[in-house]
Amino acid sequence: MKKIKIVKGKTLKKQCDGLWSKLVKLRAGNKSELSGKTENLHSHHIVGKPGYRLRYELENGICLTGGEHFFGVHNQGRQKDYEKRIREVKGQDIYERLELLLHEKSKSLALIKIYLEQELKKYDT
């Protein structure tokens, strides 16, 4: 039987952030979902991350290059164009689905970490 190590606070959050980011990239085939490029990849939250429910929701992630991330979605002058492109790639109803999830109660970080680790195992060969 595997021993479970209890991790708390900032360390647990950092581990969950890393798992979420890795999973978003894996689900995208390790390439930008907008340009198809494979270098300098970032995982971006499509909608804000006010609580754990959306912060660690895999559907709330899109894989982008660093340039697309910082100079596109986080650039006020280009933000609307990138939001439109994300809607094209992810589907028109992505923002509505994520808005509904915003109102769901969050699970504990420990449970979220277990979920993310289980999802990651799907990619291990």
C-alpha cells in the first residue's frame, strides 16, 4: 500500500498549479491550440480563476505560446481578437459552461490534487 504524504498550504497549491498546467499542455498535444507551434508553451486560464473550482478545471485551460499568452490574451488591444479565436477553437459555449462551473462548490485542494494526478496517469504510457 502506498503511503500518502500530507502536503499543506502553498506547497499543495503550487503542486496543483503545476499538474493543471502540464495536463492542459498534454491535452493539447504539446502544441499551441491557436497556432500549432510547439515551443515556449504556456497554459492559460480561459476565464478568471477566482476559486479552486475554475482554477483547476481542465476545460478552463488552453495551451498557447508565450507570445500568444502575453502579447495576445493579456494585451488589452488584442484581447478581444484572441477571445474570438479561443471561442472558435474551443466552441462558442465555452464561456457559458465555465460561468456555470463558477457557481459550483469547490473541493479541497487535496482532492483536486488526487483528481489531477489521476488525469495525468491517462497520459503515462
